[in-house]
Amino acid sequence: MFADLLAGISQAPVVIPSRSPCILAFDSGLGGLTVFSELLTARPDADFIYVADDAGFPYGRLTESGLVARVLGVMRRLVEVHSPDLVVVACNTASTLVLPHLRSHFDLPFIGTVPAIKPAAAASRTRRISILATPGTVARDYTRGLIEAYAGGCRVELVGSHRLAAFAEAELRGAPVAEDQLAAEIAPCFVEDEDGRTDVVVLACTHYPLLLSRLRGLAPWPVTWIDPAPAIARRMTEVLQAPMQYDGLRQEGGRLAVFTGGEGLDDALRAALAARGLPKTVIDPFPLDATGH
Ligand code: DGL
């Protein structure tokens, strides 16, 4: 499966010559906004649909078969309605499991978000790195495959947090959780033994960079935090390979946020979305039990 996923990553570039590409960025909730910001900076000429499958949030608690069924079900509807040219799965929990299924079901390029273990191992001097992720991502064979392939010489802590994605959502909605709660979630990332201590932490859930400034402040010692979003945006521009048509204008018509639940979509959240380049929001209900889980 690991080989299949890697094989899928090196797909042929897509050339979209005559109009702006339509890019769909997908996550279980608001975490994919950290990737979306980089995508928007990389291709301000593109149309974007940001999808929060909030009716399924959090993905970290779903079974593997439940998650595959969920993402395929929602994606079928999204592709039918929006006809994107390219999909960025801005979610580690989904990408580390569902990418091969998506690629075999749809005739579309999919770019995934997977734990940045290779750059972390390359950046670490102490050879002690931590992967902070959802329990789902931590449990994946794919994640273990990345560690074996790229971090053989490192001591790797896999830290699965049950609460941090929800804490990140609360932060964006303007209701930040207390410091001690955040500190408890990241504490297992910081490991010290007689030969050294952790010097790199991978943010392997797209929600977590929403908390980055607070996490930096709470860390018991300084570390390098790795956010994969800029690398995903670079990959998107490579795959699209159309010339930049930047005119300095971000037209509202070309950006849409879609929620599959919409609970909690209040004025504060709408304002936060607008500030991040998504002034229009719609709810397209897709209850969790619609996929049988
Ligand atoms: N943002 C998602 C990720 O990157 C996960 C959050 C969730 O559990 O739904 O893994």
C-alpha cells in the first residue's frame, strides 16, 4: 500500500490552458484552511472551493472502513456539483488512508497531505523527532512506512492527540482553550534522554498550525515545528503547470466555502473565513449516516 501511495504521487502534470483552474481543498473541518492559505498565495488566479466535512468531524475517531466510505461518498457529490480540475486533500487523517481509493474512483488529480517525516529527519540534529497527529494518522501503516523509509536513524515519538483538532477549531472560532489543556496535549512530544532532546516536531494534522503561535509559547524548549502547507502548494503549482495570471485581484466570485453540516457556522466563523479569503459560505448537508457510519 505504501508503494501504491508513493506511485500515485508522481502523476502526470495537468495543463489547463484557457481559464483559471478550479481547485477543491478538502478537510474534515477548518484545519485545511492552513493549507488553503498557501494554495491561494501560490495561485491567486485560481477559483477555489474549500470544503469542511464538518458533519464527519473529527475524522480521527472514525474506523478505517468508515473513513474510506465517508470520504468517497462526500467526494462523489462534490465532484458532481463542482467539477474541480484538481483536489487537494488537506487532511493527513484522510490522505494517509483514502488517497489510493480516490485516485482509482475519480479521473482527477489528487494531491494529499501526509506527515512531513522526511524533512523532519533531515532537519533534526539530535535525531529525536516527534510526529503530532490524530490517533488515526498515528495508527496508519502509511505513517509507519514513512518512518521506516526516511527516519531510520532517528528516535521517533508518535503522539496521537484526541483533542487538539477540536482545540484548533475553537481557536479559529474565537473561543481559545486554556493553556494547561494545550500544554498537556503537546507534552509527550518533548523527550529528553542522556544523549539529547527532541528538536523537531511535525504538525501532522492540518488543524495544528492554527495553534502554532500558542504551541511555540508553551513548548518546554525551542524546537523546529514543521508545517507541510508550503510544500503542498508547491506540489499543486507543479501539477497544474499553467502560467501564473496574477492580476493582484482576488475576486469574491471565485472562492466558496462548503460545509456538510454547518453547525456552529455563526457570524464569528463567517468573519474568520472571510478574513482568510472565503467570503461566501454554503451548507450542503451530508449527514454522517448518509455513508452508513
Ligand atoms: N485536519 C485533519 C488532519 O490533517 C484531521 C482532523 C480530524 O480529526 O478530523 O489530520
